[in-house]
Amino acid sequence: MRSISIVGAGRIGRLIARLFQSTGEYHILLIDQNPDALRGLDELPGVRSIVLTAEQQERLREPLTQGDAVISACGYRSNPAIARAAAEAGISYFDLTEDIATTREIQVIAEDAAEGQVFVPQCGLAPGFIGMLGNHMAGRFETLDTLKLRVGALPEFPTNNLMYNLTWSTEGLINEYCNPCHAIRAGKFVELTPLEGLETFSLEGTSFEAFNTSGGLGTLCETLQGRVVDLTYKTIRYQGHQYLMNFLINDLRLGEQQALLKQIVERAVAVTHQDVVLIMVTATGFRDGRFIQETDSRRIYHGELAGQHWGAIQITTASSLCAMVDLFFEKRLPRRGYVRQEQVNFDDFMANRFASCFRKRERRDHHLRDQEE
């Protein structure tokens, strides 16, 4: 049996625990500061829980030594403390952070890793799966010119002027809308301003926009430096969203009062678990002497998983992390230190049991099949 700890029993942490528990191959220790968050999960076979805050590093280290790996499903501010506790406990570490500074801190912690001990941040959707897919697309070209990564978690039924509902962490959303965005322009690493670089496109009759946001590229800029002319990451939204968020964050200067901005957004914008995740990667370059463009487009909907209904962003985020942990136990990851998402073999990832949500399928086909039945 494989033994893991999960710190954080929020929406993502609970799904991660259920996915691992459903295999019958994992012993799971679930850790959260809120006893109510743990209720029900610790009654599942193979799952036990303790009440503890992530910041109590000294107390956290002891229970971690009983497992082989720890997963942080907390906000990014808690991740360095959990990573340090993992380092001291001699176990491997995984998280979902999109925060660039946090990732750099974990990279430093990983420098003293023992053989067989890895530190793998950014294991979600973006950063995470999108970096693996982007690197895989880049590898299809003899000479790579441009690589455009676009991802969005959107309400399936938008009704407000923002054309948006909360589908994940508000703190993470504000982080990506307010912090500098990494990119490569004309072969050089640059930092771009969030909410700028607005572009529009249509997909299956629906109009969308995309704009610069922070953190989605993970470490792909470092990996592809010197190999690509232009590399960008943008977040996809329905048209009109960027204008209103730019008004709030920049014109009203709420980007300077992020606690207040978080309070306003959470009070005014409803949460939904009826969402859809859009993923698009477009690469151009030379192959066999010809200048070619290729696009990989995927659409993932909310639905049933592990016996409950989950949002698409929860499904994609949790599934990506679970696949990474599975690959670690199968010895398909590098065996020591800091691991970038794009170091993972894309075919290995896609073949993993937890990655089924990323395999292409049309929702229209499911509807037709349902009607026929």
C-alpha cells in the first residue's frame, strides 16, 4: 500500500482524497485546521484524519514521517512551511501553487533532497497539465517559432455582467490578475502586465477573450528559453470580463487593497460547480522544411466523479495532481530534487488512470448517446 498525507480538506483536497481512496491502493492521512472539513471523509476505508494547521511545522513533521509523500491542497502561502516539514521528514512533496515566488522558495528547499525524495509544485491545471501539453507540442517541431497557451475555467451558464462565477480560490484568482506575467518575446524572457494583451476569438459559435495572467506557465519559460521566439500564457474568459476587472483592479486601484477586493468579489460573485474548462495550445514552427501551425483544443465539463458531483476546475486540478503522485510511485518521475511539470513524459501522464478527464471527447457525443439510450 502507498501512504500519503493531504494537508487541506477543502473542495480540492476532498476530491484528491476520494480519488486516491477509490483505488484501494492508498493509505491517506487527511490534515486540516477545521474539524468540520474532515467530517465524513475519515469514515472512508483507508482514510484517517487529524486537526492541525499547516503553519505548525514542528507538529506537522511527526505525522508526515508515517507516509511516503505529502500533498498541499492549501493556499499558496502555506506551501513553504509544508515543504520544509516534508524535507525534514524525508518524504516527497506535491502542491498546486500558481504563485511564482512560492515555487522559487520550494525549489530552494528541494536542493537538499535525498535520493528518492522529490519536490513537485504546480501539479494542477495551469500551471501543471498545460505545461506538459505545451512542452509536448513544442517537441513536435524541428524549429519552434511561437507557443501560445490559453486556459479558462468558466461558468457554463453565465448570468452577471462579469460573465463569471467563482469556480476556485478567490485568493488565487486575484493573484493571477495582479502579479507580473512571465513570457518570452523575440527570444528573450520578459515580464508582462496582467490583464493586458487582450485578444478575442470564437469557438463553436461562442465569443471569448484572453489576456495576460500570472503563473500559468510554471517553469516553461526556463525550459524553452533559447528554443522559442514567442511564448505566452493567457486566461480565457467570456467577452467583457477583462474590461470590468481592469476597472476594479487598476482604475479603482483595488489591486492595492487585495483583502478588500477579495471581500467584494466573494460577496457579489456566486460560486458555481456547473463550469467548463477550456484548454488551447497553438504552436507554429518548421517541420520538414515547411512552416506549420498546430492547435490542440480540449473542453472538460463538470460532472460525476468518485460518487459525487464536482466542478470541471476541481476535476482537472485534482486529477492532474493524482496522476503526478501515481507516476511518482510508479518511478516514472525523476528520482531526486525539484521536478518541473514539463520533465514528465506526456504519454505516461495521459496513460495514467487519473488523467482520463484530459482525453479528448465531445460532449455532443455524450448527449446523442444519452438520447439514443
